[in-house]
Amino acid sequence: MPYNLKEVIANKPSRFTSGHRMCAGCGAPPVARMILRALKPEDHAVIANATGCMEVSTFMYPYTSWTDSYIHTAFENAASTLSGVEAAYKSMKKQGKLPDDKHTKFIAFGGDGGTYDIGIQALSGAMERGHDMVYVCYDNGAYMNTGIQRSSATPKFADTTTSPAGSVIPGKMQSRKDLTEIMEAHHLPYVAQSIAFANFKDLYEKAEKAIYTEGPCFLNVLAPCPRGWGYPTDMLMQINKLAVDTCYWPLYEIIDGKYVINYKPAKKLPVEEFLRPQKRFKHMFKPGNEWMIEEFQKEVDKRWDDLLKLEEMTNK
Amino acid sequence: MGIRERLSGNEAAAIAMKQINPDVVAAFPITPSTEIPQYFSTFVSNGSVDTEFVAVESEHSAMSACVGAEAAGSRAMTATSANGLSFMWEMIYIASSLRLPIVMSLVNRAVSGPLNIHNDHSDAMGVRDSGWIMLFSENNQEAYDNLIMAHRIAENKDVLLPLMVCQDGFITSHSIENIELIEDDKVKEFVGTYKPEHYLLNDKEPMAIGPLDVQSYLFEHKYQQAQAMRNAKKVIADVAKDFEKMTGRKYSFFEEYKMEDAEIAVVCMNSTAGTAKTVVDDLRNKGVKAGLVKVRVFRPFPTEEIANALGNLKAVAIMDKADSLNGAGGALFEDVTSAMYVNKKQVPAVSYVYGIGGRDVTSNDIHEVYEYLQNVANTGEIDNPYRYVGLRV
Amino acid sequence: MSTNIDKNTPAKDMTIGGNIYEAGNAVEFKTGDWRSIKPKYISEKCTQCGLCFPVCPDDAIPVGKDGKRTDFNYDYCKGCGVCAKVCPFKAIEMVNEE
């Protein structure tokens, strides 16, 4: 059935309620909510959450925003915690300890800190073992929960509280890790990169594929943080659009090894359009720092070209 | 009347796990407990258990997966040693605070560093305040029996705490001894089925586990854990009674060996008790009124009972197979002496740290301890209460 | 559904481990008072295009079974303005909170 936003919203109630304590304008809740809407209404889900903004603000005792079952244990282990839940499900199903006609799906949410960095071992292990689960990274490009420290997902030159733009060192000096490619190196049945964009078709359809593809699947979703990125709170969707129109955050999926780029901007915008509204890149626009924008553009171009080649190569 | 076998401690633990038939086992290899998941995965591969075996990529993930599995509504078990337990440490606390009755086989080994794969109790002592029930085992039989009793204790609704069964690495885990196993059907009946009241996989009652627990709530949740640990004492005693009915084997919080008229005694845990018993026999033959207390239930700590058991002695030595590196005595020494003080039992007490990193503990060493106690009993003088045995100073 | 646990609840009446058995009970926690500016819905200008529904982080735009939105749920709206910014028809205006 083709995606119809109104039908999805009207017929699939939110499984991530109001009353959470995420910041005003946070990019993560719309992402999590739409991903959960991709579940069939009759299916139950167990959600595992890594410690982070999302966890501390959606399950602060005694209130939970999750209408499905939910477990948080620690920062680095959403994937291994959910491995155990999924293994229990398999075992109990096999033994007839759970009803035959009901299905439970397993979804983990982690920020980039909990996924790219401290949680990568547990994630890699869970994916390699083949648990039937979806791991969703909501990537806001730094440790936002602890106060905007750099992570391996932080873009080069970004000013964070542990990579401050100083007079000698102009922000983070390393390029962003490409986690989506690392996950693809696990040869998973489904890997995708998405964002909250336009009518959310891209995100919804990828979530649906990931949830209903058997085996371990991975979604990497850019989720802007107005506080950490330093853009006006109301600009969430404009920032997202700039991320994809500049090809900073390409929307693509890898289905059994085949790359499909889901959005190729008619006119690829210069990356400075994406950088300019964000305070974390402010120092890059000072006179004399033009080289920083050039270098950033080069990296974006290289990664985009590589992706185009991968698409061509894997679809021959 | 039971099945007579010859098994190592690790085999005994694996057989207990097979008979328990947990829904999930998640484990990572580490000497000297590695054999337990090895044997167990063979049971899985040959279809003799219903268990999903999760061959995780680390001990941290082993305990995380056990937490997930137990929270999901299933029985989860694991085994580890030393650094494996250290790596689990964060999750050890989380398992107990989430009130998940996970059962673990801990094959005791020295925690690094420097690296040493041999037995002492530094791994277990590192988690003594983590909210796990801790049972210690002198030999393969006790390691097996403690595991068979474990779920009945941990899953009791007044308890709901994880439980670890300790045995000495190599000394017990790799030594083959006679053992009496219980028939499969009897174990199955004794252990029973796990029916948690609330669990993640119950789609009729979705639940949330593991909140951010702010200043208004964490204190009360910790108090609940502390109360559960207090409740565990009675449950441990009740389960032991049922176990005795089934097997004839009697278990208490601690074993008292020739303590009725003892004037001097040693308190210790795990395999050292075996050596100490022969020394006690030897001393008794020489007319020395020596006794031994072997602690089985270390958490919850049986304060009043132990104080009463030791209260009439003329001198007592508490032997710790882990140095707390606190400039004072070992962990067991501190628990025993504080129990005695609170219960107004004033007995001259000395701390002995021994057997670190697998250092052999001979009957000569234990004799040395009793000799010192005789001296203390005669003179009432202790020149230094913080002592070592078997160490080159 | 109601959560009868608060900062005066004694330990014996609190759920163990911090478990919560009423999934989604955060709806009892109102976040509307975080707001300093508020969105005003101008229904005459609204074409029901749907762009604002999914962007609300707080799910404060009610959508009926007919797929049409109604006025904001101010119990939860934190006043971020993301909805106003995506509306191509100026049917949402951000105004100061009285």
C-alpha cells in the first residue's frame, strides 16, 4: 500500500506519548514516534533504550511515554540488553510459553554517543549474532545529554564542549565516523540512513522495512539538536532539508548489499548552507577560515561520490 | 536415591544448569569458568535443553543479555570469573536494582592485575555490596546443590534478587570428585516453573523497566532492595529445609565443624574449609579444642547467628582469600567482627589474608593459624590483628 | 489510568525496581507550562495539508479519524514553533503566551 501520511496518522495511534521532557523543538521525538507508527497496530513491541536524552526524558519515574514494553539498563548496551529479550522470546515461543498468534518486534534506540562510541561493541555483537531486531541510532552529532561533548559522529570542525573552537585548535579536528557503512560491513539484510523530511515517507517506509525484515537491521537517522547545534528552535525541518539538499546526510538504503539512493537533490546545495545557521560552525565563517568550509565541502563531495559509485557498482 | 557420579566443579555446575533448563544462557569464556558455557552449549547443540544460548561478545553483554532475558519473563543464567565479573560490574548492580532473579555461577579467581588466572576471592569480594545473594561452596557437591536451590530463593516474591553461587577456581572447578546428583524429574519439580508477575513480553500489560530515578525515589528503591535481602534469610532457610527433605543433605547459613565445645576456631569460605577440617581433626586428636565455621551464605550476612556461634570462643581467626587493601582486615573479617560487636560478643579476633592468586594453602598454613590462636587464647594478647599466612614478607 | 506514586509515597507502596505497569502514563504529566510563546491555529487558512502533524515533538496537534487536524493541545505544546515554520499557508502563528 503506498504511503499516505494522513492515513498513517489517523489510523495508527502514537506509541510515544506526550508528557515527555525532551527539549522544545527536539528532533528526536518525531523520529521515534514515526518509526513506531510503522509497527502493525496488532503487534506488540519491546523497546530498548540506551542512556541518553531520550531515555532520561521519556521514562522519569513514575512516568513513561512508551505505550509498548520498554527497557533501559545502561549507556552502552541497548543492543545486548535487547539481544537477551529477543533470545527469551525465541526460547519461550519455541517452548509454547507465549501465545502462538501474537508477534512481538524488537527495536532499540540509542543516540550517537550510545551507538557510534560506547555502544558499538554491543551493537556489533548483536548484529553479528543475527538477533531479529532493529537498532535505530538517532544521531544528533554529540553527547547532548551530558552537555554537548564531541562524539565520533560529530562533524569535523564542530565546536563542542570537549572540542571547543579555540584560538589554536578550531573545533573538532577529526572527520565523522561513517557508522552506516560499518553496519553494512556486517552484511545485514537491511541498513538505511534517513531523516525526518517532508511528509516523513522516507523514514516511515524505511522503518517498516527494517521492522518487518527478518534478522538484524540498522537505521541511522539524523536528529538535530537545537541546543547543541545552535540554530533557532523552530528551524528543525529546514535544517533537515538542508542536510539532505547539501548531501551532508544522504538518504539511502542497502538491501541485501544493494545500494539505493532515495533522494538525489536536483540541485546539490553548497554545504555552507547547512553549516551557516548553526552556531557550532560559526567560527568557520570568520575571515581567514575559508579553508575550513572548503575542506568540509571536499569531504561531503567525496562521500557523496563514493555513495553514487557504490550504488552503481551494486546494481550492475 | 540419587545418582552417583564423578565430576569436576564446572561439570557439576553445567549439569545443574542442564537440569534447571533455563530459557536463556548468555555467557563469555573466561578461565576458569569457561568450561561451564562449553558444556552447556553442547547440551544446546544436542537438543537436551530448551535454552537459547547467546554467545555474546563480552561479559558486559552477557549480563546485559541476562538482564534483558530475565526482564522479558524468562529464566536467564550465566557463568564467569574474575575480570569477567569486573567487566560486568555495572550490570551486576543494575540486575539487582531491577530486581531480576538471574542466577550466576561464579568460579572464583584473582582479579587483575597483574594477570593471574588462579583462585582467590577478590572477584566475589568486589561485588559484595551489589545486592546479589552470594552462596559459597566447599566442593563440587555444594556448588551443584546451591545451584539447584538458587531459583527457589531468588525468584521468591519476597526476594526477587539475583544470586551467585561461588566455587573456587581450579581447586574445585577442575578437580574431579565424587558427587551425588539428583534425578532430572526431581530437580524439575523442585525448581518449578518461573511465573513472573510482570514481564516485558506480556503484551496484555506492556511495562517499562529502568527509569531515571531522581532524588525523590532512589532512596526508597534501595531500601526495598535492602529489605528483600533481609527477607532472603528466611527464604534461604526454608528452601534448604525442602532440599534436605529431597536429598537428605542439610544446609545452613554456615557449617559448624566441631564447634560445640570449641575454644578456638577459624572462619573461612569455599575449598579451604576442606583443608581446615583435617587440621581440626588433627588438633582434636592432640586434645586441642579447635573448631571451624564455614560460611555458606555470605549475602545476606547472618550476623546474629554467626555472632552466637563464635561468642563463647577464646580466640577466633577469620581467613580472607582476598586482601581488601584497606590497611586493615579482609571483608569477611570485617563482617564477622562487626556482627560480634553489635551482638555484644567480645572475643579476641584476628584477620588472616591467605591464598592470594592461587597460592597453595597447606595444612601447615592452617596449623600456623591455629597455633597463633592457641597463643592468643592462653595470653589474651594479640600483637598484630592483621596477619598473613603463606606469604613471603 | 492514573499514577498514584509521588514524592510522598512510602517505600512499601512504590513499585519495585522503578517498574511502571501503566505504559504511556506520561500523558498525566503536562508540559504546557514550559511554553513562553504559543502557536495560534488559524483554521480558515489551513488546507489540512498535513505537514504540521508529524513534526510536533510533543504530539500536541490532534488529528481525527478523518485525517484532519484540530486546535492545539496546549497541555503539552512546549511552544517550539516547528509547526508554524513548516506551514506553507501561514495557518499557524506564534504569539506571546499571556
